Amino acid sequence: MLREKTNWPDGSKAKRSFSEPLKQAHSLPIMRANSTDLSLWQWLTESAGEAAIAQTSQALQQGLNELTILTALRRSLGPEKASAALEQARLRRRAAEKFSQANAMLFTARALAQATGEIIADYKAARFGDHPACDLCCGIGGDLIALARRGAARGIDQDPIAAFCAAHNCRVNGGDANNVVCARVENAKFDPQERIHLDPDRRPSSTRTVDLKFFEPGLSVIDQVRRQVPAAAIKLAPATRLPDEWYRDCQVEWIGHRGECKQQIVWSGDLALNPGRRAATVIANDGSSHDQLVEGSGRSAPPELKSLYTYLIEPHASVLAAELTWELAAEVNGFRFSPEIVYLTTDRPQQTLLASCFEILETVQLRPSAIEPILNARGHGVFEIKTRGLVGIDLSPFKQIKSDGPKSLTLVLTRVASQPRALICRRIVRE
């Protein structure tokens, strides 16, 4: 039986059998993030703590059993430090998708889930220009790090653990850790030149909410801050419903990245480039560019066709959240082909981050028996299945369609001129 060895801080070696089942993360102890005792967190930033996290990360990367890792850590570090090192190693692996310096940063599971990744944070920070910035409810510092890269910035969070993590994370990203304090939003004082970024907690009672009344701080405090500063950016969940006056006075923007609508931003004051008009922005995966739609003044639905052109357009989730499908139609010269369905059709391929484009190869009856012969004739299989406008459809028969070729095509199940149809498509990759 194969076994693998890993060195631990005390010089001992832990063994793991490759035949042992891996334990799930939730079955093992985690750090108590709500504790106000910072001594354990301070230890994590010292050489011994960093060494323990690094060795644990290496063991996880090798695929070692987490229970075996924890047992070895406990022998040399004790139970609390062992759990802390394992938890940070886990979180750093998850955080690598958001932060380029994740392997040196500190996290809590809850704060990491709500943290803005650096690509989106850099995009937002650019709008602050040279103004000093204050990041309220800064969490572990995702937005604060980006704000500090472009100019003077400070962070405030009422959670001492979050504030400690933010200070550490600013330091390892080249910022000033002294610019983070632990305090309540209600007690914050602002410089007249400061622009505010506010990220209220959407999980104050451990259950996620999109109702502003239950955020921490709540609607009244958020509105108070918005009114007393020259300009603010309020980060919210994409589905959060806003007071009507915010839609009139501010610019509301939905930001997308890596195929998802990530957040809703309310820009006020001079940070609102188009007050009263919604916007949808999609950022390239590597952050090198972005495309944006802004609500038009004389918006109207595009004409509806009874048939399809050569290409199908699927609006990005951020465009749908901002309800800017008609603006997208004008952008790509697209047409509707069935009532109440957001898909569009065009006569030429589109290269935009705001939508996915598919070449329609065949349109057939909504039956697996009609689809399978075409796939076999083309020598390709189905890579993905998309559905819109069909209620209660059972996808299992379509997932069982067999073909001998590579799975590279997209099957779109929808309505064309109100009739159920299956569209066999090829995804157009953006150059």
C-alpha cells in the first residue's frame, strides 16, 4: 500500500494511506472567528504560524487526509493552533481565485465569501480617482487593498478579527496596516474630501439576506452615510431591492465577472457617472478590459421575428439583472424571436463580454429522437444544455443523448415564435 510522508513543525512525519477516505472539511474543527482574543491570530502572522500554514497547505495539495494532518499538527502545536493553521490553509486555497497574494493573507470563511476579488476591486477603485477613500465594513480588506493601491485609503470594521485580517492583508499587499481601525460605522468621522466605500454585512444572523432592512448596518445608517459624504459606493448583493429614491438619485451598476453577476453597486455624488440610469458591466476574466451598457433614455423593445437568424445571443447575467436586454439588442443589432424570452438573434457573430454568442447549426423538434441523428451526422456531442421559456421540462432524456464525437456543441431548449424547439449550436469563442 502506498504511503506518503510530510514533515511537521516539530520535525515529525505524518503518514497517509491513499486508500483512506478523505474527510469533509465540515467534519473537522474550525477557528472561532467571533472571538475577540487576537493572540491566536497574531501567532498566525509570526514565523511559527506561517510555517505551520505553509506545511499544511503543502500537505493538502498532496492530497493527504485532513484528519491525519490535524492529528500531526495537534501533537506539535496543540489543538487551537492546529485548527487555526488547517483552517487558514483551507481558506487560502479557496481565496486563490480572488487574490494573487492569497498564500500570505488571512481570512475568515464568512468574510472571504463576501470579499470582493481584486479584479473587480481594481475596477471599482479606479473610479475614486485621486480622492482619499474610506472603506466602511472593510472585512478582510478586498476593496481596501485596491483603494490603497491608487491613493490614500483607510478601513473601518466593527469586528476585531476582520479588522486584524484587513490590516495584515494590507501589509502583505504593500499597504499601510496602521490605516485600519476597529470601530462602528455610526461613530465614523469623515474628511470632507473623502469618498466612501460601504459594504454592509448581508449575513448578520448567519443567514444571507437581500433585504436592506436586515443588513448590518441597516438602511437608516446606510442612508445617513450616503447623505453626509460627497460621494459613496455601496456594495450590495445583485438581487437587493433599493429604495425608489436611490434609483432616481444614484447610478446603480451590476458588475459581472467569470460568467456570473457578482455584485450591485450604488454610486452616489460625483461617483455616479449617469445618475438615474442603470448600468451593466462585465469584466474580462483576466481583468484586462470590460464592456458596459447604460440604460437609454428612449428605450424600447426590439422587433420580434418569427424565425431565426444564424446566431443566438444570450445576455450576460449582469445585463439581465440590470434589465438592459433591449439596450443589448441595440448594441448587437439583435431581434427577439419569442415573447418573454431574453434570447436574441442576429445575422452576424458578436464579440462582446456582455453576452455569449452561438452559431445556430440546426433547429429541430423538442425531442431527443430528432436531435441524436443530427449530432451523429455532424460527429459531435452535447457539451452543455441551456433552457429558457420552457416550464417543467425534464432534461434527463436530453442528457442521455448518445453520440460518438467530441462533446463540443451546445443544446438550447427554448421557444421560437412561441413553439418549443431545440437549437443545436456552436459556441463562438471571443477572440
